[in-house]
Amino acid sequence: MTGKTEQTTAAAAEALGYEQARDELIEVVRRLEAGGTTLEESLALWERGEELAKVCRRWLDGARARLDAALAEEAEAADSEEPE
């Protein structure tokens, strides 16, 4: 891939939702495990899988951050309601 093509592909991957990226990643892994592809095709699939895994990780990290923030707010609210 050329640098511009890689940037375009990465940008397209970033636009995917978690479920879309996960489902495509599952398909990429299935195709790699099945074999029967050329070395060039396998490398392209591997690179796509890496991009998709990063997208999934960012979604999961974001979800974890939101959950942590919500739990922290809940804990602060509970602390401020306790009588002194």
C-alpha cells in the first residue's frame, strides 16, 4: 500500500463503530485462519486486522473511561450525602 492509501484506509477504519469493527475483524481472522490466500493478500488482511483491533481497543478504552467517570461521580455524590 502507498502512504496515501494507508491513511485513507486508517481513516475509514476510524469511522467504524465498535460492532462493525469487531465483526470485520472476526471475518479477517477467519480468512487468515482458513488459509488459501497469497502472501500479499495475507499481509493486507493482517494489516487490516491490526487497524480494526486498534479501533476496537479505542472504543473499549473510551467505554472504560466513561464507566470510571460515572462511578467516580457516583462515589462523590454518595460521599457528599453522608452526614458528618
